[in-house]
Amino acid sequence: MSRSLKKGPFVDVKLLKKVKDKKPASTGVINTWARRSQVSPEMVGFTFGVHNGKSHIDVLVSEEMVGHRLGEFSPTKKFLRHGGKMQKEMEAKKQEAEIAAAQAAKAPAAAAPAAK
């Protein structure tokens, strides 16, 4: 559900104070815990360290990010991979193919000097 138009977008007041009257080039990373704050046009060009629950992830704000929340660009969960027997078989085949390709590339290179 979106926020009403008469209220306007939510931007953390402390975050706006940190951005106000500063230039993006001179300011370093601005650490923040305000993941729910929306990106406003004044924030374009700044680098924010958005907290993901464990550490701050650097987010460089661009034009396309305006209107989105800061938390969208700092994932809180680490995706490892989908697993299972089928996945392991596919990875084993891929690894065998890479080894075979490397051996095939070595074989002609090694045979060429012996032919001279």
C-alpha cells in the first residue's frame, strides 16, 4: 500500500540534514540505519552505507533509484544456492567439461613444439 499523496514521501529527517548543503564529491560514505527512508532527488550522487543488520553496505545513489527505499539496495539475507542431488550432478558435469577443455587446449600447444 502506498503512502498518501498529501503526506508525501518519507525521508528520515536526520538523513536529510546530513545531505543538505553538501556536495557528493567532498562527502564520504554516510552511514545510516534508515532503511525505510525513500531516495529523494537531493540524494543523487551521494554514497550511503545502508545497514543490513550486520554491516553497512555502500550504495551509490543514481537517478534511477529516486522513489525507491534505501533498504532495497542492501539485502539482509545472503543467497547461498539451491541445492540437492540434481544440482551437485550439474556442477560435477560442468567441472568435468572445464577440465576437458583445459586439457584439450594444453594438448595442441604441447604437441606443436614437439613437431618442429
